[in-house]
Amino acid sequence: MTHIGGPYVGRFAPSPSGPLHFGSLLAAVGSYLQARAAHGRWLLRIEDLDRPRVVAGAADRIVHALAAFGFEWDGPIEYQSRRLDQYSKALDSLRAAGRIYACTCSRARIAAWHARQDGAEVDELRYPGICREHVHAFDGESAFRFHVREGHVDFIDRIQGPQSEDVAQISGDFVVRRRDGIHAYHLAVVIDDAAQGITEVVRGADLLDSTSRHILLQRALGVPTPAYCHLPVALDLSGRKLSKSTQSLSVDPAHAAAVLCQTLVALRQSPPPALKTGDLREIWEWAIRHWNLQPLRRLLTCAAPSAMG
């Protein structure tokens, strides 16, 4: 299978804020199988941009765990921390086009604005454009926000189906550089995917709501929009999303074959029981040959196994 403009290129982009856990492994396996089943390339990128959240040594541990599970990535590993100049150039381009502005608002100020308007008290408040008409300096005291224009963003996700979102009404103007000077995830991921020639983004459904923002940035920067494929998010026994922040159980490479088979089951791939005691190469060969998105259609969540191995 090829994509318009050339062969398939996929990627996995973990953040080194802790060890590889089952939720991350699920995304890695799904993206890997999607790329290999398409006879495409699979790239590895470490998203170590958010310095306060980076755990020393976590990136190396993630890389070693992936290798122990039999992943084979193409080309050198990319690190966001080494690409800051590219993100700054993108901000310069957006600024020259009049698409970003400096914002001095704190979360408390935004929350107070909403409280005055409608008594809203929600976790993620839509930014109402308080600073949009003011001229603030593009300096270290300000965040930079992308000016979102009215209208829906429509795209078709290969698992979740047709999507439509009015970003102006849902999130409003969003941050592309934080007040602490760190480039925002939304900006960095768009620049990186374009630079690496990613043709399809395969990731967890917890990022589905971010996709419309990414498409708006792609259009503003004049870079291609890849296809999107959002896998179900793994939940623990209490129904919470597995993540490093909730101290989710890390995966044990010592039981790589068993854990990989558990991952395939979570992805509704039904591997033969005998594979659990096979070697990793046999498991990967079976998984690539039988990879099928159909059982995942419209599935937003899946259950993680109660034990890893």
C-alpha cells in the first residue's frame, strides 16, 4: 500500500516522562503494524520538549524496551530537544503571516472571565481571545497563541470515522509557545511530522481532539496533512487511562513474547495461543500478516491486561 505522494511513513513518538507502560506499548504496536503491513517505514521520535516532565534516563530505557520487544525502526532516532531552531522558525513564519499573537493571560484570569460570563467551572477552558486585540511584546513574559478562525475542521479517521470540530468554539486560540518559553506540543508535532514525511499518524484516541488543531497549523504553515488513525486507549481495572502520570504498570521485556501477545489481544487481533510461547520474530510475522483495523472501528477504549506476562 502506498499513499499519495509516496510510500507509507509512520512513527512512534513517546515522551520520556517515565518507563514504557502498556498504553504506550499499545500505540507503538499499532503504529508499527500499520507501517509494516503497508511495507512502509517506521520512525522513532523522542518527544522530550517538555523539560520539566522529562525523567533522567527515561528515553534510553524506552529505547531499550522497544528493542527488547523486537521493534526495528528505520533511520536514526529523532529528539525534539535538538530541533528547537525549527520550531522557532515556524513561529517566525506564523508571526509574519499574522496568525499568532502574544498573550499574558494566566489560567486564573481565563477562569475568572468565564465565571463572569456564565459561571463556568471546567477543567479546560476555551480561550475567549482576551489578548487578541491587544499588542503585547513577543517576549519571555508572554505565551504565543494561534489565532483560530471560525469554521469546522473535517477529516476522516481510519478507525474513529468522520470527524468535525469547530476549534474556535471548543478551545479557541490555542498556545503554540508557553509562557516559560517551551514550544507547545501542538506546534512541535506538526513541524516534526512534516519534516519526517509522515504519511499517516497512528496514535491513541486520547489525542483525537488535538487533531483539528494540528490540521489548522498544517494549513497555516503550508505543510501536508497526513492521514490519521486513532487507536483505542487502554484503561486499567478502575477505568482510568494508563499513563505515566498515574504510575501505570511498566511492561517487562523479560516476558516480551507474552506481553506482545496480550497487546495484540487488546487490539482485537486474536493471535493463536501457541504464539505466546513462540519467539518474537514469529509473533511479529504473524501480526504483520494478519493486521486488521476492522475490529477496532469506532472503539475508543480497551481493557489492559491485569498482569504483564
